Amino acid sequence: MARLTRLPQGIGGGAAWAVVSGAIAIGLPLVMFILFARQLSPLVVGQFALAVALGELLKMFGLPGLYEAMLQRGDETGQDQRAAMGVFLVSGALLIPIHLALLHWFLDATGGLPSAGGMALLALTALRIPLDLALLQPQAELARRRAFARLAQRNIMANAGAAMLGLAGIAAGQPLLGLALYTLGLSACAALATIIGTSALRAPAWDPARIMAMRGEALPASAARGTSVALMQMDQLALGAWLGPIAFAHYNVGKRIEMAFVSVANTFSQILFQPYFAGRRLPGESAVALRQAMGLVTITCGAGAAVFIATADIVVAWLLGPAWAPAVPAAMLLALAGHGRALASACSALLSVSGGNAALFRLFLASAVVGLAMVALAAPFGALAVAAAVTLRVLGTLVLLARLTRHQAGPGWVAALLEAALGFGAMLAAAMLGRWAMPADAGMGALLMASAAVAAVALVVLLRLAPRARLAAP
């Protein structure tokens, strides 16, 4: 581990590590989802998905926006971090019984309450709340040090360690236990990888004055985080309420694809974008940094979305079987939405560390209200209509988020957004041409051809991005 952390710490090294970490953040969760879906019933997988989603929503009340406040203040004494750690531990412990009570009530009300043993395994997911909240403190210290490599290594080890725990459960003939260990392991392994060998962990302290000093930024940042999580869940809930479990299951395939891109976006934001933007205050510097960030998202998430959209029927049939063919149209749209969310995360990262969290919250709240209305109107017409509504809302929010960065990046936000759109359009066109160039029954050959075509375009975009990266590197 010590040797790994001495790898390049600048923007180039951070970007390389973020790409590796992002690829693992996409690949391993999807592989594990497929394995557990084949071993367990949809009801069981859904119970754990609900428990995780509920925990993500509850974490908003643990004041996670203290992370952005710590980054913005840049306190080198560690006192901000000690005060924040105290808040994280206390609030996380208080949220555990609330999570368990709400989860039990919801499952009981919907007729999905598991056995006592199953509920005990589900209860393990509540431990993720204090773990994830407490992890924000050493993460903030690593971001302050601009330790891009270690931040990326942390995500790699979290996904790899959790996957090993899950696979051990499957190998032992206990897939339910494996799913519980995998779910908790994502947080536990991330915590271990963040604190071991880094000296980044700070002892908690009760310091009301420090908390009050950070409150002005922490409250809107926490609200923005919570609203963003709510936006990820409301479409699934509305569709399930209207059309039942089959439509929900088909839609969830596309949602998994969308969330895979969101995972990559979160990886980039935490490892690279937020600490990178925090060190660039002048409009010219922020404009260049924003173009770099959106370019990096385009050649990673954009490339993956383009290939999937062009070959979704092949991919879904190969992974899940022909019975899941109705999921393909919605999945294609949600892949586009996932890429839009990833681009939006670059704008959000800039705003979150430059005093823009209040504006972020207002935009996310308005987007949530409008999005909920759109989803409610679309739900009676099926999964494809909901996916279209979600995609339109995401793309609209992306444009508004990019425009919000004009105070930090000046008019450069227009060029950054335009370059990202043109780059993705070129990749999608290349993927479609690669797919159509193969015979109708080419199967995996068509997938490989589309991937090769997109890779060629991504290389061109990367070469255009590289000179800017060298100029702006610290």
C-alpha cells in the first residue's frame, strides 16, 4: 500500500486513478447484481435495495455537508475535522434505530417482511449509516492533501473487498448471507482502505463553535446531497405504485445502468473534481478545470453510454436472457440519463466547493418537484414513458447546473457543455455505425465493433483534452 500511495498526485495521476476506480465502480457492482439476481428471488434483492436506499436518504440528516464545508475552509489544524467527526458519530448512531423502525414498518405494510433471520441480515445495512458518515472526515483530510491516488485506491479496495465477501457467501451456498456481507462490506472496506496507513483519522471532539462556523455551508450542502438522492429514487417508486412488480423489475434494469454511471460520477467527484476545483478560485482557472472535468466524463461515462445505447438488446439478452427484452428501450434512455447525471456531477462538484451549495439545493429541489410531477404523469403509460420523463428532466437540470457555474467559470461553461455534447454525439454516431456495419446476427461481434468505433473517437477527444490538462496541472 505504501508504494501505491507514492504514485503521481497531480491531475494526470489523479485522473488515471479515477478512471481505474470508476471502471471498477461500474463493473463489479453490475457483476454482483447479476450473480445475486440469479441466486435469490427478486423480493429478497428488492428488500436489500430498499434498505440501502432508505439508509442513503437518512444520511442527509447526519449533516454530511460538513464534508464540503471542511474542503472549503481548508483548516490545517484539524480542529474542523475533529468537530465534524463528533457530529458524524453521534448522528449516525441516532439514525440506526430510525432506519430499522422505518424499514420494518415499510416491509410489513407491503407484505414483504422477511423471517427473523432475514430481518437480522437486513439490519446489518443500518451500520452503513455511521460508517459512511464517519468516513467523510478522513476523506476530507485526504482531499485536503490532494491525495488523489489514495482516494481512488480506497474505492477500488472497497468494491474488491465487498465482492470477495459476497462471493464467499455464494460459494458457501449462502447467497443471502453473501448479499448482506457484500452490502455492508462496501462501507466497511472503504473505511479500512481510507484510514489504514494514512494518519487521516481524527479523534472526535465536541466543539459547538466550530460546528456553528461551518453550519452556513454544511446545511445547504447536506440538503443538496439529500435532494440528489431523492431524485434517484422517486421514479422507481412511482412506477412500482402504478404498474406493479413486473414493470418495476424491467425498469430497474435500466436504473442499474443509470446508477452505474452515477457511481462513476461520484468517484470522480470525490477523488478528483472536488479537491481539484477547491484549489482553483479564479474564473479562468475554474473554466479550464470545468472543461477538463466534463471532457474526462465524456471519454469515460459517455463512451460507455454510447456503446450500451447502440447494443442494448445484445447486452441485456446476453446478461439476463431473452425474457428481459422489454427492458431494453427504457434502459437505453436511462443510459443517456446516467451520462447526463455524470456530466452534471462535474458542475455540482465545482459549485459545492466554491460557495454554491445554497444554489445547488434550490435547483435540486425545483428539479425534484418538476421531476416528480413528470414521473407521476408518465407512470400510467409504462416504463418507457417514465424513462423519457426522467431523461428530459436530467438533461434540463444539466443545462441549468452548467449555467449556475457562470459565477465561478465565467462564459467558459458554454464551451465546456458544447464540447461535451459534441464529443458524446460523435461517440454515439460511431457506435451506431459500428453496430450497423455488422450482420444482424453478429451478436458479440457487433458489440466489439461498436466498442472499437467508440474507442477511436474517445482517443481523439482525449488527445484534445491532454494539452489543457498539462497547462492546468499543478
